[in-house]
Amino acid sequence: MNYVYILRCADGTLYCGWTTDLEARLATHNSGKGAKYTRSRRPVELVYSEAYEDRHDALSREWHIKRMTREEKLALARADRVVK
């Protein structure tokens, strides 16, 4: 499984990435061994994720999310928390 995710960093900024193991990737970010961007902005919190069978689909979605505004990313994260 491939995952696209959004993290909220300790300074309030957002980070988007993709992985095949969401829990391990979150632990890597919080250990300071993740992306350069998140190393100085720990701890990070997972606020949104999507699962994809196909790697290409996940990378395409990551590309689209990275081009969203901050407000659009926050709305995406809020919508995910709505109980259906």
C-alpha cells in the first residue's frame, strides 16, 4: 500500500509526503531522520492520509496536494475528520 500524508509541524507549518509504511515514516520524521524540512520542526503530527494501491497514483496525488494552498490543505485535513 502507498500513502500520501500531511503532517503538522511544531511550528504550525504543513509538510506533505508519501510512503509505503505510514507508522514507520511518522516515527522517522519524529526521530529527526526524516525529511530535512521536518528535522528542525519536531515533533510532527499526522493530520491527513490517503491510501493507494498504485505508487504512481500516490505520487500524482502528492504532487497535486503540494500545489494546494495552506487553507486547502487544512480543509482537506478537517474533512477527513468528519464522522460519516
